[in-house]
Amino acid sequence: MKTESIIVRFGNNVQRIRKEQNISQEKLAEYAGLHRTYVGMVERHERNITLVNADKIAKALNVPIEELVKQ
């Protein structure tokens, strides 16, 4: 079984949780203090983000950071 990279898991989980909470990428970016295009790049697995920004996104989604990296 091939394992997803952490970048793919993180982006997929961010997108899933954001949609479950009915939040736009733009609103998530605003809540996290990031640019909306950055959030889109994270969700499309185009960014290897820092722990600082991962923490900002987790807090903006009101979930533990562990939720964003789980399989």
C-alpha cells in the first residue's frame, strides 16, 4: 500500500474540514492571517508549509494540528 505524503494529507484534510465548516478559502485565509492564494496552493499540495503556518490554519479551523496530518 502506497502512503500519501504528508503534504497531500495536510492539503486534503484542510480542504475537507474547510468545506465541512462551509468556509471559503478566502475566509480561511483571513482567519489564519494568510493570503487566499496561499491557502489554495496548500489545498492543491503545491506548498510545503512551515509549522507556523500549519498552526495558523489549524487554529483558524478550530481543530488540533494533528487533525490536519492524520490519514
